[in-house]
Amino acid sequence: MKEKLIIQGGETLEGKLEIAGAKNSALPLIAATLLTDEEVSLENVPRLDDVQTMLEMVRELGKDVTSTGPNTVKITGSVSSNQAPSELVRKMRASFLVLAPLVGRTGRAEVPLPGGCNIGTRPVNLHLEGLEKLGVDITQDDGRIIARADNLGANDIFLDYPSVGATEQLLMAGVSAPGTTKIYNGAQEPEIRDLARFLTELGADLSLEGSILTINGGNGFGRGKYEVLSDRIAAGTYMLAGVATGGRVKVESVDPSSIKPLSLKLSKAGVKVEETEHSVQVESQGRPDNLEIITLPFPGFPTDLQAPITSLLTLAKGKSVVKETVFDSRFGHVAELSKMGADISVTDSNTVFIEGKKSLRGTEVEATDIRAGAALVIAGLAGEGRTEVSGMKHLDRGYSQLQVHLESLGATIKRVSKNE
Ligand code: UD1
């Protein structure tokens, strides 16, 4: 059944929230369980559609997956198939990450190309070139990647761009390749560090120094128990919702350093930001000042918060500029924010110009991807009157209990079937 969110805007959000595990960490961790036959217990696993898709993927490939608590899952058993079902890869690009563990375990993998999506073309050339460097023979047949490796071998790999997915893919290949692999210009996102820690827990020998990852591969893997890192993007989304509604929101169980780019930008806009070791509190001091934002790989400003912060800036004092450099078309929220009365436009060079206004007005809008959806929810909460956000399938991929969390902060929000 198609559903939508109905938001009655204008409530000031106040309160605190416990942040759940990160989707972008849980997904590669679940893929990495294919590397071992032993039991792995994952804790702080967020309840999201994308996580369900990845669990279904490893189950299809032979693993036994048991939910042992609301946020805990036990994964065990051996790989019995090395062919990733195309309907799962189509649903979610991150399922392509099973390629390296499958080749590492079985010497062969068939995984459909993930193709494009709503936020840009998103090729996988860096994944494939890196795997070739480690001795994987790659061919393509009818939209499927066929990867074969009788013997993986360590090598030095330079990534032209610090792709998060390619770094994860190559980390998972490197741990299976006997010898020392070094990845230069690897991604430095906190989720990469989380995957590295998890692989170490399973028995891998690797170290990370800035953008250089050194892997002593070929060790074999055992059992493990691991707690997924908290979701810095969800934390950032709730911080922005708090500020946009003129309120005060504290996100707990997060590492403040992982959301520093956002916290510093918000401080610059005049928001009061207070950090403890595991929490960040933001408190609006009235309309924020205008900002210039440029998205970059970590530790730059995260592209996943580009749309959410754009919503805030439609309400800032003066002109803001937001430049997207990570993806080539991630602006599905812009036309929808215009419908809500925002003075906003996007140029061919992926730059959004915003003239801040005192208010937005509620209307019917549609989420085109996960973070565009989050941006529209923020705009709806901060806007006047009723906003209806459809495209829930996108929000369900990336935010667990969004409506419940926002209600707990004082939002008037309900989820209804589309014809209500
Ligand atoms: C991950 C995150 C996503 C986040 C993104 C950037 C997951 C599940 N998703 O996506 O939420 O927005 O990082 O922080 O963790 N590229 C290539 N060739 C490649 C691979 C990537 O050209 O082989 C390009 C992409 O098209 C894109 C850029 O590199 O323009 C960044 O992509 P990447 O870092 O790989 O993002 P994902 O891992 O897909």
C-alpha cells in the first residue's frame, strides 16, 4: 500500500533522541559476513528496508540469518551460491558490495551491474579496476559482472576518487588476498573505519592511516560480535529539523567528530551547538544566517546532508549557495521546495542558489530519494500549514521510525495510506 506523511508544520521541536545504527555501516558489515563461515552477531542494526534487503541478499547466498532482538542479528553458515539475485541489486546499489566477499570465498561471483539511480549515474569502474589489480578477471555478460579469481594476489591500488563503495569493496577483497595490499586515496568516512574494525574483529590484519589503507591479507576469518556505528546522517537530519523549527534538539549516542562539518556550519550560521563525548545539542537562536556549502568526501561536508541543509537555508537570512561535487544530479528536492514557496534554483554546474525567506507553505510534495525525502520532511515541519510527503519507499530505506522520533520531539506528523 502506498503511504504518505502528513505534517502539520509550525511546531517547535524540543527534546532528545537516541540515534540508531548507521545504514551505511550496517550494509557493508552484513556483506562482509560472507567472508566467514563462523557465527557473527551484529548489534545496533537499524530496522530499515535497505538493511532487510542486504540480509535477504546474504540469505539468498546461503547464510542463516536470525533476528535475535529488535536490533540484533546473528548470521552464520557457508556461502552456497555465488550469484546475486538481480531484483535485490536493483533495489539497492549497495548490494553490489557482495562481489568481493563472494570472489574471496568462492573464487567466482556473478553480480548484476547496479546501474543508475535517482542521484546520478554512479558507475562502478573504481570497484572493478581495483579488483582487477588484485587478480580478479572481470567480464560482463548481459548486464552482469562475472568475476573469477583462482588466486587473489596483493597489490598497490590507487583510487582516482575516494569512493566509499570502492574502498569498502577493495578492503573486503584485500583481506582475502595473501600479501600486503595498499589502497591509496581511499575514502575516510567513519563507516570505512567501522568496516575495518569489524574485519579486524573477524581476524583480518589491517591498518588505516588517513587515506592509505594497508591490508595484510589471506589470514582466514573466525567468529565475531560487533556493534554497528551510529548514524551520523540521521543525527544530522534531526539536528537540522530542530534548528529549522526554531527549537532545541539533542542527538545522543553519536560521535560528535563524525558530524563536525555540520556542527561547525550550524555554529557559523548562529546556532548554539553544545557537544559532549557522545552527544550534540543544537539550539536555534532565531533565523539562521546564510551559508556557503560545498559537499566533499569526508571530512568535507557530507553529500547526504546536502538536501537536508538546503531546506534549512531556504529559511535563512540572505543568500546561500550549496555546491554538490560528489554526485552529478542530486537535486530532486529543489523543485519540491520551490512548490513550498522557497526561492531556490539550480544551475548546470550543480550549484543551488537560495534566497532565504521568512516562511515556507505546506503543500503536496514527493520524495525522489532518501535524503531529498528528509529535506522535504524538514521543510514540512518548519513550514506553515499542512505538507503531504509521498515517496515513502525512499524514506523507509534510510530512516528508522522517522515519524515516531519526530513525534517524540513534538512534531504533528502522521503516516496514512495515499488515498486518505
Ligand atoms: C556511499 C553512501 C551514500 C553517500 C556516498 C558518498 C552507502 C551505502 N552509501 O555511496 O549514502 O552519499 O557514499 O558519501 O554507503 N564513483 C565512480 N566510480 C566508482 C564509484 C564511484 O565514478 O567506481 C563516483 C560516483 O558516481 C559518485 C562518487 O564517486 O559520483 C561518490 O560515490 P561513492 O563514494 O562510491 O558513493 P557510494 O559508495 O555509492
